[in-house]
Amino acid sequence: MDEVIEKIVAEAKKQVSEFGYSDQWQILSEAAQRLEDMGHEALKLEYMIEDMEGGEE
């Protein structure tokens, strides 16, 4: 898992390196928000699956 995170962070740094610091902050903040949203969605889906599997027993 750590390897995946390191790859994502390294790619993000690479992609914003040509921007000024204010723009880097804005881009990385937006990316962080989107990743957080994706994480929340993944948790919701995980719990939905668990609820569905638990309801079938």
C-alpha cells in the first residue's frame, strides 16, 4: 500500500513542479479533496457490500 501512495505523491510533485507555489498549493489541495472524496466513496461501497452480504445470510 505504501508503494502505491509513494507513486501517487511522486507523480503529483512531478506534475506541479513547473507551477508557482500558490498554484501548486491550489492544485494539490484540489487533488487532496478529490482523493478524500474517492476514499469516502470507497468506504461507502465497502459498507454497502458488507451490508448486502450480511443481509443474505
